[in-house]
Amino acid sequence: MFDNLTDRLSNTLKKLKGQGRLTEDNIKETLREVRMALLEADVSLSVVTDFIARVKEGALGQEVQTSLSPGQSMIKLVQSELVKVMGEANEGLNLKAVPPAIILMAGLQGAGKTTTVAKLGRWLQENQKKKVGVVSADVYRPAAIKQLQMLANELNLDFFDSDLTQQPVDIAKNAIEAARKKFLDVIIIDTAGRLHIDDEMMGEIKALHAAINPVETLFVVDSMTGQDAAITAKAFNDALPLTGIILTKADGDARGGAALSIRHITGKPIKFIGVGEKTNALEPFYPDRIASRILGMGDVLGLIEEIEQKVNKEKAEKLVKKIQKGKSFDLEDFREQLQEMERMGGVSSMLDKLPGMNAVPSEMKNKVNDKMLARQIGVINSMTMQERRFPDLIKGNRKKRIAEGCGQELHDVNRMLKQFLMMQKMMKKLKTGNMANMMRGLKSNVRSMRR
């Protein structure tokens, strides 16, 4: 996420760290490169112009000029301005309404709106402990209704059926009434998308908004469309009283132009960001954390929160007790660790939040393959329970049988076993309580998963 922008800004600001002091010349050169980096990231020209002007004003200030570490002061200044551009702080959903609180979702076709409805429903269930219902008012695409029904069933969300012969306003009103009778806390209404903005589309959604008076009207937009995302969001905001934005497909956005342009152009906050295809890949948008990631500082706080939310604490405590009692870390334990990593979005999602990842060569980053987790789990699933409990049993013929059972090659089995042994060694260091040794083992294990 934001890889190109991170690389450019980090390299530009790194040059200042060795400077004894800031001068008009090195400030001018740095800001010229920052400007180019932002424009290449497809950030809106008006946003770039204002951003550079504010950073220049701050950099020429007496406080920065006389700082003992002017390079660090400049980086802090750029980070601060990035945060301001994206909205200072996360703005949560306003669900203070007589239940059910109504959330209306708008957006163009192809932005991932229907999937985002399900993701938001899941997030509200798991993080806000809300009882959530969903309905599709898209009477133009039967597949959208079916897709939402399948996702709702998968996530145990209440799904309210709709018919192509109905009007969107009637669909929404019927669903709201049904949600009220079921004592749901929130109902999320999906709407029809178009390939482009047109009068018919705007007229329809304006009528729907007026009829149901939602507490939240969220615009879902594809972040990979860059500053076009901000322009489209503004057009919707001019027609509808939007309360916020959800950026989708941010995991595929190497530029970051949408995230840096939308708040400035629309005046509306980015409330959530989609970081993957899975239904748990939706995160609240924190401008300060995103700014840190853009500057290569990572998002350790976000990673800790993710671990707290998604790691099975009961299993983790059970494993720790097992190791402390002197019992061996086996392949069944290793499989559970791999599954935990999958639940957290995979290795690449975790590494993206670690500080300094911009310094890792791109060819090494590209070797991180989250499909490898599923392949490794497949290898272990192909083993007998006895082999998982006693890995030393796995020799020649057993390896061949395991490889055939999971449809992989012998070298895939050997690679998985090698990584297991590294993790096993790390767990032995955990038993001795030597945290420094354990961290060294963890680093080497992460490196091996990149190979």
C-alpha cells in the first residue's frame, strides 16, 4: 500500500538527515522532490500546491531552522501535514439514532460496494457488538442481490430479500420496518451503481435518501482510480449529504493519490479503508497511522490492535503453557500459527505495518507470497496425526506420500519442515525466557518465509 509514494518520500527526506542545518536551498530542493512524488502518486494538484506551501512555511520557521536535528524536524513536519490533509483523526460512525440506525451506501459500479456492505456489517458485529441487517436496493443487477445474500449468510448477518419488480424506496422501507421488528441495531442499504455519474442515478439515490433519512451516507470508492476518486466523491457530495468515505482496494494502490486528495476536495472524512478481498479486510481509517506508513515508519499500534482482535488468546495461552512445561512445539501447533497468520491477512499485511519495510529491497518484498501459507497448511493436513505430533518420523517415503497427498513437490515438503524447525528453535528460546533470542529467531523465520 502506497509503496511508490513511500519509496520516493523516504529517499527524499533521508537526504536531509545528514544535513547540519536547513537552508533555503536544501529546503527548496527537498520540496521540489516531495512535490514530484505527490504528483506521481496521482494526488490532486490543488492538494499538492497547498501541502507544499504549508510545509515550506513550517520549514522556514525559526523553530525548525535552529533545531539540533533539522532533518528529523522536517520529517516530523511532513508527517504532520500529511495527517492534516487526510483529516487529523479517525471519525467513527454516528449510530446515535432510534434503532435501527440506517446506513446508506453509494458509489459507482465496480468500486466493491456490495462486498463493502458485508465487510462493514461484519466489522460492526465484531467490534461494536451490533445486530446488523443488510438489504440490496439494486434492482438492475440480480447478481448483486444474490451476492449480498451469500455474504450475509456466511457472516450471520440478517438479510432482507428484495425483488426486481420493486422500487428502491419500497425495498428500503420494507427492510427498515422488518429490522425494527427484529430489534436490530443497524441496517445497511446497498444501492445501485453505474459505470459513470448520470442524472437518473443521482435522482434515484436522492429520492431514496429523502425517503429513509439515514444517519450515515457513505460513498464507496476505488482508491486505485487516484484523484479521479476524489472528483467522483465530490460529484456525489454535491448531490447527497455524504457523511463519510470508504476507500476500497487500498492494498492494490501503490500510489495513494485518493487517500491524500479526498478529504481536501470533498471536506468529508475517510472513515474506513479496504485492505483486501476477505470480509475481515476493512479497517478504520486513522490519518496519523497512514501518514506513518507512507513515510516508512510502519503502524505498530495498528498491528498490535489487529493481533489483539484476531489472535485466539485461549489457544495462544495454551501454547505458551505447553512450551513452559517443557513439551515440544509440534507440527499441529505450527499449523495453528499459520492459520492465525492467515486470519490476520497474511504475511504481507503484517509486514506492511512494520517500521522500516521501505528499506527492504523490492525484489525481496515481491517474494512474500501469502498463498504459501495455504500451501504449507496443505502439507501439514496431508500428514497423519502421529506425524504432526512426532515430526522426527517424517523421512523419505513418508515425505513422498505427504507430497502426493497435497499435490505438491518433495521440495515443498522439505521447505515447510525447514521453516517448522526454525520456529521450533524459537519456541525453545521462549521457554528459557530469553526475549532477545526469541526476537532474533522470529526475524530469521520471517526472512525464510520470504524465500
